[in-house]
Amino acid sequence: MALAASKPVRVLIPAIGVDSPLMDLGLQADGTLQVPPSGFPAGWFTGGPTPGEVGPAVLAGHVDWGGSAGVFYRLHDLVAGDDITIARQDGSTVVFQVHQVERYAKDAFPTDAVYGDINHAGLRVITCGGAFDHQARSYVDDIVVFADLVSIRRS
């Protein structure tokens, strides 16, 4: 079950109250994933598959920003079986089901597990987590949600 490419425009994660438009994210000069410029909205990595295509589509967003909760503030609360719904520019909607939520030290980020080839339509959702390092002004860990496509609705 997979679709042709179509830009994602909105993400909904009812279990944690997320309803956000999606902005485009590319790569920074050092090769790392660009992040949204503020706590909202979430973003989609344009260098990978679109949600619903075969492969791992990647979304990213902030856990907090300027002392307030960010779009993915409660991402760590997701559990296996929760749904993530993405509206696409072509009018279709794809629903992914969470199968794993993991926390990784930033220096042990699982690049291959997040961005590597898979033989089905998958989704990875990333935000920061763990303790906040005040000296480095960043969190020490990343939260990564792994989900698989379970349904497609066409308009």
C-alpha cells in the first residue's frame, strides 16, 4: 500500500493534541536536518519520500520554544497503536500507526533507522528530548517516533 508523491500540508496527532500545517525543511550547510524557525509549525524533510510514498517520510518540530510548548511538546507521550494523520496536497489523507517511540542521545542518532530505505510507506517524527543542557543551549537527546502506513483516504 503506497501512493505517488504529493506534498504533505498538515499533520494531526489526536493522542497528543497536534494539529499543525507543515513547512518544507531541507539540509543545513553541515548536512544536518534544518529545523523550523520557531515552535510552530512542524516541518517535512523535502529530501525524502512524501508521506504515503514507499520509504521513510520524515517530520520534525520543536519540543519547546522561548519558554512555551512547541508543536511536538508531548511527542514522547505517544505509544504503539496511536495514529498520525497527514493531509496531502493532492487531497488524499494518509494514516500512520505508531509502532515504536525511542529516545536517543544526540551523538548516537540512528541515522540509518530514520532515513534508510524501507520497503513500505513509513513515517519518522523527530523532536528533542531528555535533559536540557544549559551550557550548550540544547537538549541532550532526540525523540524519534516510528510509524507505518495503515490507511489511505482519497477525496
